Amino acid sequence: MRIAAAIGPRLDPYRSRFLIWWGGRSRREQRLLAGLAAVAAVALLIVCVVKPLQAARADALSRIRTYDTLDARIRAAGPALAGGGGAAQRSGDPASIVSASAAQYGVAASAQPVAGGRMRVAVSGAAYDGVVRWLDDLARTSSLRVTTMRLTRGTAAGTVDGDLVFAA
């Protein structure tokens, strides 16, 4: 309200000049100019509002199609990815599975059975990369899962000591 009150007096000279000019036009010219103003307003609305909204909608639909395609591809590849790409499942008792897999990655692991069908594994001075690859291999090739893990920095650079508890 305050803005209109401040601007109103400033626009009065232009408004009065427009009304004088408008009054000087014939009735036919006034109708033609009003029609032209309506067409210009519709064109401005289309160019400034409708077209940008249509472009944004088309872009959003394109992104949705892309993500749906990616989702379908991931779902189709899901069984192959979930099984480790066809990795063979290890068989045997949990202690032999852990020791065989650990030896494959250069990890010295000592396993001890714990109550409840779980197994505690101690790792000492193992390369961190080897431990991570060993755990990934166990997750892909066996039903053993880590339930508790505590890793600490080893004495040599890039090595770790740790205690892990596995459950079948």
C-alpha cells in the first residue's frame, strides 16, 4: 500500500498523457489497440512462462527415462552382481574357510570357536589392503558375516592388528 502511494503521484503525468492520447483515438483504433495489447500479453505469457515450463518438464522427463533405464539395467545385472559375478561358494567348516581365504590374501589369521556358532579371528601385522580384500572375498564366497570388528594401526606402515567375530 505504501509503495502504491509513493509511486502513484510519480506516474500521474504519464497516466494523464496516456489518457489524452487514448481519447484522441477513434473507437475503431481503440479496439484494434486493445486487441494488439491482448495478443502481445498472450505472446509474452507464452514466451516467458509456458515455454520455460515446457522445457523444464521435457528435461525432467528425459532424466526420469535415463534413471529408469539405469535402474532396469542394474536390476537385470543384480543377480550376477549379488553372487559376486559367479564366484564359487566355499565349503567346509568356518575355520577352514577363514584360514584358506586369509592365506589367499596374505593375512595371518588365527581362528577360535566362540559360543553360539560364532568364531573369533585374530589378525596381527596384516596389510590393510589384504584385510579388506580378504573380508570382501569372505562376503562373496561364504555365508560368514562379520558381526564385530576392531582394527588398530599396526607397528609398520600400512598394517593393521585386529579382532573380528564372524557368524554364519
